[in-house]
Amino acid sequence: MKKSLLAVALLGAFAGVAHAQTSVQIYGNIDVGVNKSSGQTLNIGKRAANTLGFKGTEDLGNGLKALFQIEMRYEPDTGTTENGNNRPLFQGQSRVGLQGDFGMVRLGRGLTPYQEIVGSFEPWHGLPNQAGFYTDISVAGFVSAPLDARYGNGTPGSANQNRISNAIFYNSPVAGGFQVNASWASKEANGGAAITGQGAGAASYAANSQASVNPFSVAGTYNNGPAAAMLAYERNGVESKIWSGAASYAVTDQLKLMATYSKQNQEHINTIRPDTKGWVLGATYAVGQGKILAGYGQKDQDNSVAKTKQMSLGYEYSLSKRTYLYIDASRKKDIINPVTGGLAGVPTVNYYDVGINHSF
């Protein structure tokens, strides 16, 4: 009996040591609201991507840590995987790696450095929402993974455009506010649909094609005091390229100004309209427990009939550090069909939403 009690005590002591060296966290958020777009009925939907994730670190000694993160995305109004049950379970990311004095190295699937950072420089902080600018205008319509399987509405890169699989990710240490972030991916086929080139000499890709080049992304950032900035360059698997510059400045504790400019080149697969430019000017202003969001942006594709323009206003009200209410209104006009260069079937869309977001 005494030996059994001693064994239990020893096991408990060792478990305490392991717990002290290893940290695992469950995290996520749930966002549900009511939204309405031109030509559509009132919907129960979302403003932010809804996530459930697990991340952790293990202290390996001598300043070295092992780390992991896996994250799924879901639809709270139906309980299904985001944009359909055929989507990868850990669509958000699935990465494991090491961190030390050299920085951080991870392998797996996740946001490219460019996509992970550029959303910080528009007022809706990179939310995949029609009122915001991140998923279309501030990135000039760029798709990081055009050869991956398509989800959502079935268009190239829809609901799957900003993450890469089969990749290596590196983040340097921060020195004087500066940091370098990079990723490189293999050419592996990932079940993508066929891509038909547009124009004379344009390349096409069959279904489930391998990339013709290794995708890579590099982003340099500066964040010190009230000022932040970014310069980035990325090339995807079908040899489309984008470069982008962005900056923000906190004028006061309440007022923050921001701007983004991006230029995409698709000449490898589109010789008719190879270049697309996008820019956004935005601001946020804190008033008590609330925050006003405002922005204006344009996207211009070569040889198209018009420039797409968007104006958005929003308001967030914090009930606590983890819960806030929101309301948005947006008008997007002269929406272009990227294939024909003409106006889309519905060239002007008004969008409204109101909802609640809770993080845990």
C-alpha cells in the first residue's frame, strides 16, 4: 500500500514538471451576425472567420523551443466546416517547428508572410468580410494558391486564396523594430481545377497540375511606437507576382491612419490584362469603448472598362476585452469580371451587417 502511494506521488511530481515545461492552449472565436447584400435575401452569417485551434510550446532548454499550431474554420450558423464539408479539417493552418535565437522555423500549411501581414494595414484588420478591403482590393485580387482545390463559390482561389500547403516558413528575430518573414513551398499537386490561360502565348494548367515554379513570399516589417510599415513580394505556383507597400501611423491614442498599395502581374497566364493595381486609404478612431472604421479603395485591371471603387464605414463597441458588437455598411461599384474585363453581372453591390464577436 505504501509503495502504491509512493508511486502515485512520484507520477504526480513528474507530471508537474512536464506541465511546467510544456504549454498547450485552446483558442478561437465565434462571430455571428445578420447581413444583407444587393440582390440577396437577409442572411445569418459572419463578419470574421470563425476558428477553433490548438497551439503549444515545449521548452527544450538552452533557449530552444518546439512549437505547434493547428486551426480549423467553421460556420457557426450551420455547424459545418467553413464553406463546405469537403474542406480540409485544419484549413486555417497546421504547422510545427522550432524557435530560438535564430528566429522561428515552421513546416506545414499556413498564411504566406505577405498575406499574414498586409491585412494589418486596412481598417477591418484583415477580416474576410465584404465591408473590408483585404480579400480583394488591398491585395489587388492576388491568389497565393491558385493550384489548390477550390472551395466556397468555386472561383479560382475563392475562400482558399491566402494560404499555402507543403511549405517552410521563417520569421527572423525582431531587431530595432525590423523583422524579415519568408516562406517557400514545394511544387506538389494539391487537387486544383484547371486554369485556362487568357490571350496569345498565355500558359494553361490542367486539373491537379504541379506548380511550374516553387511559390515563395518575402515580407519585411517595421513596428516601433506609433509607426508601422511593410514591404513584400510574392510569386505563386502559376508565376503570378505581386509587390506591396503599406504603412500606418497612430496620430493620437484615438486616431490611426493607414494606407496600402499593391501591384499584381499575371502575364504568364493572362497576356490580355496582365497587371492589376489596388490601393486603400483608411482610418480608425476610438471613442470611449467604441471604434469607428472608415476606408476607401480602388482596383484597376489593365484594359478593363472601369476601375472598381469601394467605400466602407463600420463601428465596433467593446462589451469586454473578448466580446464586441459591430455594424458595417459598404458600397462597391464598377465591379469587373476578371475574365472579360467588362462589368460584372451585378456591377454595384451595397452591403450591410450587424453582429457579435466573442474570442476565447
